[in-house]
Amino acid sequence: MEDKNAVLYQISFCIYNLIFATYLIKVLDNMSVWRVILSVLFPPLAVYDRGCGSILIVLILTILGWIPGVIAALIILNNPRKGV
């Protein structure tokens, strides 16, 4: 009887891990939370995949004042990409 319980426990543990891993992949695939954190810490790095123009604008605004750079980075990250 103990072997049966051990097997059932292992099966339920594997199912739980599979569900958790699926959830974790969905969260990490989005990466929006990490982008927001990065836009607060170093705004130009958060918009690196949006093109040179976005990086340049955010870099200039960050040099002029940190808050305008953060706001610009958050606005750029909030806009969906065109043509992708």
C-alpha cells in the first residue's frame, strides 16, 4: 500500500511541476515586468529592440533628466510594434 501511495505522490508532484513550468514559461515569455523594471533603472536599454530612433530619443531625455527618460521609455514600451 505504501508503494502505491508513493507512486501517486510522485505522479501528482510531476503534474504540479508541469503546470508550474507552463505558467512560468508564459510569464517569462511576456517579459513586460522586466522591461518596466529595466526602464526605471536604465531607460535606453529597455527600448533597445525598438530601433535606433527610440534609443536615441530616450538616451537624450535620460541625459537631460532621468524622469523624462523613464516616461519616454514607458510610453515607447506601451505602444505596440508596427509591422511585426
